[in-house]
Amino acid sequence: MKILLFLVVLTVLFSSVLSLVLHCFPRVLKTTFFSLLGISGFGACIAGLSVLITHQNISYQLCSAFPGLSLQFILDPLSGFFLTIIGIIVISISWYGPGYLREYEKDKSIALMSFFTGLFVSGMYLVLLANDVFSFMVAWELMSVSSYFLVAYHHENMANCQSAFLYLLMAQVGSVLILFAFGILIKFSDSGSMNFLDLHFIKISSDWANLAFFLAFFGFGMKTGIIPLHVWLPQAHPVAPSHISALMSGVMLKIAVYGFIRFTFGILGGICCLQWGITVLIFGVISSLLGVLYALMQHNLKRLLAYHSVENIGIIFIGLGLSLIAMKTGNPLLASLGLAAALYHCINHAIFKSLLFLGAGVILQQSREHNLERMGGLIKRMPYTAWCFLIGCISISALPPFNGFISEWLIFQTAFQTSVFLKNEFVIVILIAIAASLLALTAVLAATCFVKVYGVIFLGQERTSNMSQVRDPLFGMCLAMGFLSILCLMFGIFPTIIMSLLSVISLQLIGVQLPNTLDVFWLIPITSKISSYNSIFFLIGILTIGLFSYFLIRICFKRTKISMVNPWDCGFGGINSCMQYTATAFVMPLRRIFKFTWNVIEKTEKINSDISYQLHIQDWIWQYIYIPIEYLSLDVANKLAKLQGGNIRIYLVYEFIILILLLWVVT
Amino acid sequence: MELLAPFILLTSFILLIQNKIYSMISTFIWQSTFLAIVIFSQALKTPGMEFYISFILFILIKIIFIPYILYFFVKKLNLHCKISNLKYPIVVLFSSVILTLFCYEFVAPLFNIMPNINNILIAMLIILLGILLLITNNNAVSYVIGFLSIENGIFFATLVITKGMPVIVEIGIAFDILIAVTLFGVLFMQIHRSIDSLDVNEMNLLREDIE
Amino acid sequence: MIWAITLVQTLLFIIIAPLFTGIVKWTKCKLQNRNAPSILQPYFNLNKLFRKEVLIATTTSSIFKFAPYIIFSINVFICMTVPLFFVSVFMGRVIDVIVIMGLFSLARFFLTLSGMDTGTAFGGMGASREMLISTFAEPVLLIIFFALSMVTMSTNLTMIIKYAVFHNLWLQPSIMLLAFSFILVTLAETGRVPVDNPATHLELTMIHEAMILEYSGRYLALIEWAAQIKLLLYAVLFFNLFFPLGIAQDLNWIDISFSILILILKLMAFIIAICVSESGLAKLRLFRAPYLLNLSFILGLFAVLMHIIIEVR
Amino acid sequence: MIAFYLTLLLPLFGTLLMLGIGNLRIASYCNIVLTTVNFIASLFIVPYFLNNGSFTVLEQQFYIDAFNLVIIVLTTFVTMTTAFFSNNYMQHNIKIKHITYRQSYLYHVMYQLFILMVLLALSTNNLGILWVTMEGSTLSTVLLVGLYRTKEAIEAAWKYFILCSVGISLALFGTILIYFTAMQELSITQNGTGLLWSVLIHQAHNLNPIIVKIAFVFLLVGYGTKIGLVPLHNWLPDAHSESPAPMSALLSGLLLNVALYALIRFKILVDLSLANDLAGNLMIIFGLFSFIVAAILLQRQKNIKRLFSYSSIEHMGLITFAFGLSRPTTTFIGLFYLIVHSLTKSSIFMIVGNVIQQTNTQILCKIRGLINSQPYLGWCLLIATLIIAGIPPFGIFTSEILLLMACIKLSPVLAIILCCGFVIAFAGLLRNIQFSVYGEPTDITKSKICITPAILNLILVLILGVYIPSILQELLHKAVELITV
């Protein structure tokens, strides 16, 4: 098994180096690179699953440069689970990549992109495997820097460079915060060793633990995109090539969540206190609600999906918050259920978000169009992608047969059970009640957003002429999307298998195993008396009724004719495409009701008989937090620059004053 | 030895308020001669040749070579007619008085365990006044003189505190000062050619406070 | 034996639904002293629509054809899990209250998609308004089920009803608040008067009608039928959750016939309540509807508060 | 022993040789040959040192121990790589008539003289000679800073000369005070050896603490100006940005290290005699202050060389801070940081030199789209900036992490300042460089670029970041034992 692990990491590194070597003939490079990537993804899945099933960890030690510092690596169930997530997405990308990069061959150099993709994926592997602070930080930074280069791949227009810079800067701030949190832990570990396992057994006072936790929370939050710190995500992800943004938002955010789980549950497991759970819950709710509200207003498809990543990360953090609260109030069973729900949502989000991003990539590649308003009626031209995208939309808006609903359902269950269990803590129950209802609101808003997206892109009439050459993509891309949509369905129908794997993780982290039911069909979180959900019967029930009614009608009303007519135009004349509801119109009611969340600038000018309407949606947070920081830093720099006045006599005065001052200090 | 120390201090005070280049150079020459006499008196007292060597070296460099170069440059760049308009000599003198007070007040207790307390303070004072000279003047040549008066202060300190440095170090320092002064000359030529005046205030192109 | 009872209940559900809407329309006309169509009018409509020629817009895609079947099968499946007169249902443990909420939103998802598919202004308008209303209705539903599951310690429908019957919950103040907020949500979800006028085709006011404007023939029949089933479902859910007075616990004939009788009475009361509210209240402006639903949300929150403060300690 | 003589005599011979050679091409090739032989010679000292410890040469005038051996090898290596680069750079300058033959003649003479002075300063045992050679290195570089004869260059040379020489003269006064305290302890017979380091180190604990304190103040101000600690740093950005690229590489790569070496030599004495860590605290305050101020000033730099000179101030501040903490681990990190920083900084200035040759402007907003116009150069500049800003596998990042870890353990408040400093510096560097690297390329004059020495340095930094060779580790451990008493 250890060799397999080696194989996984080394193939990726080898593929990235190979891509530099073969940069002169892209076609060969493309196939070899993506096939190697696929093999490593597959290997990662096997390694991850094997650890999850057989529970025994694989650890490896690598001595390094500095005294008393050795890079330790371990593959335990938690990192195994996330390794499978990476494996699945990397496999689908390895099929998707060659088709998508066909147009890149001519002008751009694929070698650089594949080099950095290789580094990026190997960085993620190493983050999962790292077992001590030093290797964790090195892998973490490697991951963020290589993804910086990928985001800055289209660096022709300056906006991309600006967002890439913002991305790397916030990643850097995040990693410094995490480093500081780890430092505090090491401060209290007497042996001074950086190993995660020894850090677990340190004696740390509660307020230091609080400081470490909040630092880690904001450090990892910076990377996952919690609301106040999410600004880089909607700018960085849409700019990268689609399969990279699928990899980034599908997997990289999960790696940050893994880091957070490793820190709070893995290391600080014993000493968690109530405020932690509540803050995580509140931030989760805020970022999920605001994430989806901002997503509603977006026109750029990939920016919309990026905002949805913020929303789904919020949901994951709600699950984690609930499990932290349950752990503190002394109910480990519910804590493990909350953790399992959050992890389940991690894998679900990884799958349907990558499916949506790959679908968006296909749409962009075919129609060369980013703006939703200029698409329409694509389902008639590319039915296969349309159906895969539909499955993605249904699962992201957490609707029953698909996987999004299972994790949402589990989070609701944890919310109910914790509120039932915490009957007398008055404030917490109200908080959980509001959180649960806001989660439902987020789910519906997500459904609204994806009805808008799907309706505007695929259904109705074509809004612009350049939709004519849109066709279903190459086989590789269809295969990737098909694979992911089938996975969406499978994870929606067979949750019990995944839950049994997740209970292994909660056993490792919290020490209590979920009551895994014997039969495969019944998903029973705690006891069947409280709640149960059998996804197979549910699906069979609906399918039988549907088919039965379909055939019944077909048989007894065979004779009725079906004819195609123009849609009803109230008799005024032909319906043309601009009469359709655009994306902005679709969300106009919600915009007017929730108008306090955005900075909405609407202008309608009347220029000699033709009226122009402009709508700009800006992010409050960007205006009131990030721009002031920038101006502040420049002002301070300018004031300090007075120090360098240019006149030599002033410099000598500085020297003189320092001499006198020091003499005075010394006496 | 103790007699001449205040005279050296006096010359550095006078240096501060000079406004003509020629008078500044002459005061510097006076300061160097006093110092030479001190070295000579020291040389008489102690056996061994190194004091005589440093005496000869000192005279050669500080009294003959450097003033010659300075006069040469002042005549060549015809600076003698310019008056370095010291705006407020009183403030300069006042600050030098404060400096002396500071020295005597703060630094004195530190040195009480040393034998000749006031000589050391005078040496320290000469150095600090040298720096003050640099700060207050804005003519490049006055910078040379300020730099050299600091060197004189240090040289006087070596004489007073440690009865002279090892010979190699003495020669090294003298050699450095020699090169320093030649470099000053080269820089004068370049500055004169670039901004055709030796006023230090004009030279502030490399600044960051203008936006 | 239980699956036979469930089959009967689902068939009963499907058959009574058009009758239920027919009676509602009949009583409403009587209240507004107009001469009303016969109670069986919905059956004739459905029969006529199934036979009529199907006209499909050229701009629509395959979703337009599949959507009615999916919507109809979802609503019928929910009937299989909601107990009508006998408490434990064969499919009872398969899905619980949240899944029912999810199913309703799935049906709404496909309805809005089909609305958007026609590519006309009406479809888009109906979809956007439907989504607006449901955005505010879902959290209320959830807070109601949250409160209920807190009281009855379970989210399974049969468990809730059994607990309610055993502890005759409806006397508790929090359950009364929940009942009232549930009524407001039913009005919004099923598109009754204060939120959406079911009878009219006026562009400005119609929400549900706008989405199914392009449907004709058998598709329209299926969707109409599904809407009627949904109305009946909400009524039955209302009584099961909040006034499960006479529901039969065990399988002897006396209890079942008694519970059917009680059910008929309850449905009559429900119809009268709806008609009075429909003729009494005027339709709210679209942007006023969220305030109505916010009111019910706050009532739900009060119910949770009430439950903790009064019933627990 | 012969190797040591060779390392010292070669630059002397080089200066005399350069005086003789007029032709530029031959001079630069001799320069390369001399520096490479010099580097190999310095390498041979290491085995000699390893098997018989620190030794004195020429009756105690020169003293080699672990600490200055590491810096000597580093200096000779950096001079070698800079010599390769300056060969190409000077020929280009001559071609575009930027400097005359006479100036290039002066350049080569002063180059060798500078190496001689630096090597003497590093290896001398006599603290007086240490001062003389420091003054000599300043004098030899003044003319080189003003090589281009532009207004700014002359002004930079003038400021560099005045500020450094005044500063160093204060250091001389400090050395005299140390000499006086040594005289009191030693018996009359050894009056000549008062300034010898090997003798002083044994007497250090009974030197008179009060005078040593004042001496350290003067020394700190003196050598502080040479290191570029903030209140005294004003000459550094001007000197580094106006001097020719190989010169600024040498200045920031070597001169700052030598000044820091001298200061630490005295810090060891002061620590021994004072027994409290006054010296360490002063260095911490100065180091941290210069780290933060330089990091903030990085934000608004318009000139590419000024940007990297401020980053030198920032890193030197960090290294002084590391030495100031005076714990075994932090001194180890400080030494490692010193090596890695001088390698990276000299390679960055070489790359910047090439960039300026291509775009013949130093203003950042005029340099655009390097990656498109000159792919190798553009990528090198971007990766080098990221290295200096601290990205994973390279040495700077490893030393930053370890320093932060050690600092958190000692005092978390300082660690917070460190974190903010890292982030501000990262933002400042990348924000200014990214516009010149990405985007549409402006018109540039295509000329031969020579970045192989720079890449050699960066590869070395990469290796150091991941794994330290055992010999270096042993040397560093010996040096740490020496420094932290």
C-alpha cells in the first residue's frame, strides 16, 4: 500500500516535469500528461478507499535538512476520504482535459499549464498526507502558489492578474494565520516536536486554545471562502481554465476544510468549548445565505458557480458547527453525525460543483460566451450536456433523488436531534432553529438560482446568433460529465455505503461510531424511531407511478394527435427571443426584497429615443473592508516615505539623534 | 598634554561658526598643529619609535597634504568668494553648548573610573561637534573638514585613552584618511561638473516624499 | 394487510382530490351567490382534457413533455406516505417530513423549468413569481416541522401523529401557533387567494396559471390533477399534524369508519374556511406576499420559544 | 594553510593585474578566472579547518573560525557568479556607450580591491584592521556607485560616502573603547595584542561592563549604518538603485553580510562581558523596526532596483532580529537566512540587471509584459520575486517558518509583528512586480541575456531549502556554539 501511495504522488510530479520536457509538441504532451494524471487519480482513489475500509494507517518518515525536524506523512481514514475525493475529480478531469485544451494548442503553451497543474495536484496530495506542521505548511503553500500560476494563466488582461494577485495575497495571509495557530500549539508542546500526534496530547490552557482555534478558523476560512474572507473566490475561479476551476473549487476548498477538521477535531479534539461551535455555525449560516444571494445576481456563469462554492462551504461549516456544539454539550453520537453530514456534503459538493464547472467549460468552449443573457435554447443543440447540467443543477439545489439532498437532510437531522437533546439551553436551540430555517432558505434560493441558470442557458429561444455552431463536445468531455452525473445519482441512492465509511472517520476523530444499520437501503442516522430515509424505495415508487401513468395514458388515449404550434402570443404577432425572461428579470423580485445585501446601482438613461438600462451589483464587503485596507496601506507607506527626504543633512540628524538616544538609554 | 586639550576643543567650536572656506581651513590647520604638539609631547614621554612615526605621518597628512589639496580645489572651483550663509550662528552655538552639557552630565559618571576624565570628554565632544558641523553646513568642502575634525577627535581619543593604537592600525587609519580625501576631491570634481555648485541642498533628486 | 390499506388510501386520495376542488369551487360560488357549476365539474374537465388534441410549442424541449409526468408521480407518491384515515402506512418509514418538503420543491422545480421552457414572457414571469413565493414559504415549513419534531422527538410522520394522538397535543399553545402559521403556508403553497388567484388568467396576478399556460391536452390534465392532489394533501397534512382527533390506530372496522366520518367533517370545515377566506380577502400585491409569510415564520419561531419556555421546564 | 594565503593574495594580485590591463574584454575574463580560482581556494580551507579547528595565521594577525569561514566561502561564491554576470553586463554597457573604457578599467580595479578588502575584513584577527578594511571597502565602492556619472549616481555616491564614513568613524571610537578595556586587563607585556580577537575572547568576561556598554552603542550605530538598519538606512536604497547591477548585487549580497559579521563579533564580546542581553535586545528592536518600516515602504516603490534594495533592508532587519534573539536555534536560523538571502538577492539583482538592459528603464510602470516578450527572463524575474517573498520549497520560506516558530515559542507578541511584516512585504513585492511581468509587452531592444549565474544561485537556494549538506550543517553548528555563549 505504501508503494501505491508513492506511485500516486510521484506520477503527478513526474507528469508535471515531463510536460516541461515535451513542451515542443503539444499533442503528445497533452495525452501523456492527462493519462498520467488519470492513473494517479485512480491510484489515489484506491489508496483512500483501502484505508477507509481496512482502518489501518500508513505512515512514512522522511528526514530533512534541519536539526530535529523530519517530514512525517500519514494516511489515516480522514485523509484517505479526501484522497478519494481528489481521485474522483482528477480522473474526470483527465478525461475532460484533452478535449477542452484542443483550442489552447495553437496560441498558448500547454506545457506550462500542465506543469503547474501537476504541481497543484501533488501539492494537494501532500497536504492530505502531511503529518507534521512543517511539511503541512510547505505543501499548503505549494498548492496555493501553483494554483496562483494557473489563475494567472490568461494574463493578457490586467483584471486576471489583479484577481490572481488578490488570490495569492489572501492565501498567504491565510497560511500565516495557520502557521501562527500551529506555533501556539508547538509553544505548549514540551518536546517541541511538530508532529500532529504529539500536538494532540499537549496541555494547553483554554484561552490559548481559543486564540489558536480562532486563528486557525480565520486562516482556513480565508482559503475556504467564508463570507468576510471570500472576496478572492469569485474573482479567481472564473478566470482559470474550466477544468482547473473545477479542480480548484471542487477540491481545493475541501482541502482547506480538511485542514480545519484536522486542526479542530484532530489536534484540539479534547479541549473544544461552546463558543467555537457557535461561531462556526454563525459564519456558516452567513456565508451560505450571502453566498447564494450574491450568486443570484451574477451574469457571468463561472462567477455564479464560484459564489455557489461559497454557499456550499457555508453549509459544510454549518454541519461542522453543529457537531462542535454537540461535542461540547456531551453528545458524541450527534457530533459524529454532524461531522459525517459535513464530510458527506464535502464529497457531494466536490462532485456536482465539478460537474457544473465542466459543463460551464463546455458551454464557454462551444459558444465563446460568458454572459448568461446572451445564451438560450442550447438544449436543442447539445442535449447530452443539457441533461448532465440538469442533474448537476438538481443535486446542487438539494432536491431528493440526488446526492445534494442527502447531506442537507443529514444536517437537518443533526439540527433536530441537537435541539431535542439540548432542551434546556434556550439560546442555542433558537440559534439552531434559525440556522436550520436559513439553511432551508438557502436551499430554495439555490434552487431559484439554478432554475434561472438552466432556464436562461438551455431552455427557451436563442438570444444571440453565435449560438448556431454549438454542438455536443468530444467523447472525453461527455464521458467525464456522464461519469460525474452517474456518481451524483449513485451517491443520492446508496448513502448507507458512504455513511459506513464516514463512521470510520468519526470513530477516529470523535471516538464514537454511528450505529451502522445492517441492510444497505435504510439510511437511519440514529434510530429508526426518530427518522429514516430509504432512497431506493423512494426512487422505485416514483418511477413506477410515473411509468405506470405514462403507459396508462398512452394506451387509452392512443388516438389523440400531437401537433407542434407556435407558442401563444396573445394574437399580437410572432414571438421573438427578446420577449423571453432574462436572468436579471427572473431575479428582479428577489433583488427588490433583499436589496440591503448588495450595493445595487441602477441607471436608465434616455438617449434620443432609445433607453439604456444599466445594472451594477457590487459587494458591500469589498467596498467597506478591502478597499479601505488598500488605501490605508498606501497612505502609511507615503507618510513613512517622508523619512527618505533626500537631503543628506536630515539623514545625519537621524544618525545623531539615534546616537544620543542610545547613549541616554545605556546610562 | 592637559594644557593643549582645551585649545583643540576651542578650535572645533570656532570651526562651527566659520562662514568663509579659507578661515575654516585655517582653523582646521590650527587644530591639527595643536594635536601634533600633543603627539610630540607623548612621543617624548614614552620610549620606542612608534609615536615618532605616527607624529611624522600625522604632520605629513594632516598639516601639509590635506590643506594643500583643499586650497587647490577651492582655488580651482573658485569657491573662496562664496560665503556659506550660516543663517543663525547663535542657534548652532547654543546647540553646541547643550551638547557639551549633555556630555558632561550624562557621559561623565560613566567614565569616572578612567584616569584622565576630562580629556576623554573633550575627545568625545570633538567627535560630536564634528557631526554637528556636518549637519549645520551646506557646503561640500565643509563636509570634508567636518569629517577630518571627527578623525582628529578620534585620534586625540586614542592618544588620551589608550596611549596610541598598534602601529599597523595607525598606518591603516592614516592611509584610509588619505584615500578618503582624494576621493573627496574626485567627488568634488564630479559634483561640480553635474550641478556646477557644491551646495549640498541642491543634491536631493533621490527622494521619495514627492508623490 | 397494511399495504392494502395504503393502496386504498392513495386511490382514495387520487379520486377525492378533484371532488374536493369541485366542492371548494361550488361553496365559493354559493357564498358569492353565483350559480355554481356542479361538484363533479373537475372530473368532466379532466376527462375532456385527456381526450383533446395536444398542442406543443415549437420552442419547447423534451423537459416540457416529461415535466407533467414527474410532477404527477411525485404528488401521487406523497399520497402513498401521508396517512388519510389509518395511521400507519406501508411507505411510512421510507420518507419523513423533510423529504416531503423536498419532494414538493422538486415538483415545483420541474414546473418552473417547464414554464421557462416555452420561451414566452408568461412562463418566465410565472416561474420567477413562483420561486419568490416558495423562497419565503420553505423556511416557514421547515420551522414548523422543526418545532413539531422538537415536541414529538421524531421527524417521521406516523410517529408524529401517534405522539400527537397519545398526548393530545392540540391543546398546547405552541401547536396552535404552528397550526395558524401552517394555514398561511398552505394558502401560499397551493396558490389560494391572498397570494395567487387560482381562477383568473390575468397576467398581472396569475402565478401558478402562468407556468402551465402553454400546456394542453393530457399534460394540462395531469398538472391540474396534481395541483388538486396537492391541495388535498395540504388539507389532510394540516389535520393529521395538528388535529389528529379521530384517526384510526388499529385495524377494526369501527375505528376506520369512525375516522372516515371525522375526516369528512374536518374536510368540510376546511373547505368552508378556505371559501370564507377566499371571498373575504382580496389578493395581496406580489411584494406584500413575503410579509404574510414572514408573519407565519415569526409565529413558528414563537411556537419554538413557547415550547421551550412552557412545555419543557 | 596555503589555501588561506591563496584566497587572500589572489585579490591583491588581481588588483595589481587589473591596473596593468587596459582592454576590457581581457580584464573581465581575468576577473572571472581570478574569482573562480579564489572560490576554489576558499573551498580548500574548509577541509583544513574541519580536521584541526579554528587556527590563527601570520602570528595571530589572521584568525579563521567556523563563523567567518562560512561567510568567506559565501563571499567568494557570490563574487564568482557576479563576475560571470558583470562580464556580459559591462560589454553590453560599452556597446551602448553607457560607460567609457576608462570607467570599465576603474570598475575592474575597484572590483578586485573590494574583494580584497572584504576578505581581509572577514579573516582579520585585529579589530582595528577590521575597521580599516571596512572603511577600505566603502572607499572602493564609492566610485563604482557613481560609475554612470548621471546626476542621481553622483548624488548617491556622495551620500553613500558621507553617511558610511561618518558612521564607521563612530565605530572606530567604539573599537578604541574596547581596546582600552582590553588594555586594563592584559598585563603590560602583551600590550600589542589588545585588539586581537582570539585574545579578547578569553578576557571578555572580566572586561569593564560600563565602558563595553558605551562601546557597543557606538559600534551598533557605526556598523548599523553599514547594515542598513532603518533609522540609518537612507544611503542604501540610493546606492543600490543607482549603481550598476553587478555592483548592487555585490553590495547587497556581500557588504551587508560583512557589516553584520563585524557587529556580531562585537556582540559576542559584549554578551560575555555584560552577562545580560542588552546587545541582543537592541538588535531585536532595530531589526524588527527596520523589518516593518522596509516592508511598509515596499508598497510604494516605482523603481525596480529600489524595490529590491528595500527588500534587502527588510531581510537584513529580519536577520539582525534572528541574531538578536541570541538562542542557539535562532542563531542557526539567522546564519542559514544570511546565506540564503545573499544568494537570492545577488541572483535577483543579476536578473534585474538583465531586465534593465532589455527595457533600458528602471521605472516599473514602463516595463510591461516580460513573459510575452522575453519568456525566460520574465519567468525568472517572477519566480525570483516569489522566492524572495517566500514560497515553499526554497530556502527563504523554510527560514521564515522556522524563525516564526522559534519566535512564537519565545514571545508571541513579536511573532504577531513578524506575521504582519511577512504579509505586507509579500503584498508590496508582488503588487509591483506583477504588472511588469504580465500583460501586453512594450517595445524592448533584443540583446543577449545572461541569467545562467542567477539560475545557478536560485537552484542552490532550492537545494538549501530542502536539504542542507552535512559539512555545512557541521560548520553552522560550530558557528552557533561560538556565537551563543
